[in-house]
Amino acid sequence: MIRKLYAFLASTLFIATAFTFTEEGGNLAEKIALKLEQYRLTTPQEKVYLHFDKPYYMAGETMWFKGYLFDGTTHKIDSVSRVLYVDLIDNTKGKIIASRTLKCEGSTHGDFLLPDSLAEGVYHIRAYTNYMKNFSEDFFFHQDFKIWQGSIKNRLSDDNAL
């Protein structure tokens, strides 16, 4: 608790004094806003969002999606990148099952044809741009999906259903 208090006080003191030695005069809030705007222009952030036609799928179905590429600070459909990468990943093995490279000018659409032989389980979708790979993977789009296997051996019999 004491360490957190010292860290908070040190960071507050640093922020309060950081701009006092740079220029004479002016408002501190204006200086901070100017520095943040300069940072935003030199280091743009992107955000990706995908939405899907269904919350879960059967093996053999087509997984349809639409993707959007946003500027991370203004949240407007505008971005530095023009190519969106989307991966379908097996959660248990961490292996990429399928991948799509899509031209994206604000929004795009795509699909994954799920093979009939795909094992039942939870699968992961990851979407990103090449520029986003310069930063942490935490900024990528991530979503999990349940994929069911529709083979006869996995269906419930009348006795088991009761």
C-alpha cells in the first residue's frame, strides 16, 4: 500500500513538473493536450472489430463475418492500414487452421468454410493488421467460438435425451 502511494505521488510530481521547465508561459492543460496530439499523430493506434452471423457453428458450415478497421483514438472508420488478417485457431493445440488476408478500406467481409472433419471444441478468432504487430497482441481482436461436430455418433439418442 505504501509503495503504491509513493508511486502515485512520484508520478503526480513528475507530471506536474514535466512541463514547467520546457517553455515559459502558457497553460499546463494546453501543453499536455498539444503533446498528446503530437503523440497521436506520430504513433497512430488501430482497432479491429469483427462481427459474425452466429454465436456458434457446426462443422461443415460457413462462418461469415464483417470486419471494421478504426482509428484507435478517434474511433472513426479510418486507418493507416489497408489489409486485415484474420486467423482461425484451434484453442487446444494453438495451431492456425485457416487464415484470411482481406483488403480493408474501413470495412470488409469474409468467411471461413469449416471442414466437416473439424473436431468439436472451442476455437479462437484473431484479427489484426501488419501495423498492429508492432505493439502487444493484447490490442488484436480476439473472440472464442464453440464449434459442434454434427456426426451421428455425437447426437443424443432418445434414451439419453430424457
